Amino acid sequence: MTAPFTLEVTATPSPDDIAVLGDGLGAYNAADVGPSGREGLAVLLRQQDAVTGGIAGFTAWGWLYVQWLFVPEPLRGQGVAARLLAAAENEAMERGCHGAWIDTFNPTALRAYQKQGFVVFGALDDFPEGRTRWFLQKRLVG
């Protein structure tokens, strides 16, 4: 028989509570498909020793996920995003990755990612309202 339980809805879960979820799902997935090999990956853009932009994400199961990519306004339109992506992709390939994925709801970023070889594989309309959130992928070849 299953033990009784309650449900709690919160906007402020503790880090320990979130760790229970991550650890449980990680153990389940590792038993199902093998360990993810998840490892953080960042490419930091520095100006005068201060981080002003860059990429943050991770590699897992042979894929690079770019969670955040930010280029400060004065450097936009100069190929900086392409250089950041190339550096992240090169590191991902060194880690044995065969693909990369990223998402955006910014039409300018969408075009920039497509110029770097990413292709749309899915979209959510009205995320946020009036925009489309695109999901893109790219095969990495060494």
C-alpha cells in the first residue's frame, strides 16, 4: 500500500527540495538509458577583466545545450555570438558531443543561430504572448 501524501505548491522551493527532484530523476534516467555525463560549460566574454557576456549551458548524453547566450549591446552585429558558439561547440566536440541545441523567442537571435547552421525542430506559439519560442539543433562534426 502507498503511504499517504500531500501536495505543496510553492514559488520558493528550498535547494534541498530541488536536489531531491534532480537526484531522483537523475537516478531513474541513469538506470533507464545510462549516466548523462552532465558537465557544465561556459564561454565567458571578458572586457577589462570583467565578465560582460558569454554562453552558459552544459553537455549531457552527447549534446551541448546552450541555456544562455548574451552579447552586450556595443558588441552586437560583430560576429561575437558566432565566436562564442564556435568555442562552445569545439569544447562540446572535445567532450564527444555530436549535437547542440538552443532556444529563443528573439527573431534576431533566431536568424543569427540559423546563420551558424542551427535548424528549427520545434516551436511554441505565444511563448511569450505574441512571440514564438523556437527550438533549434545543429549536428556537430569535427
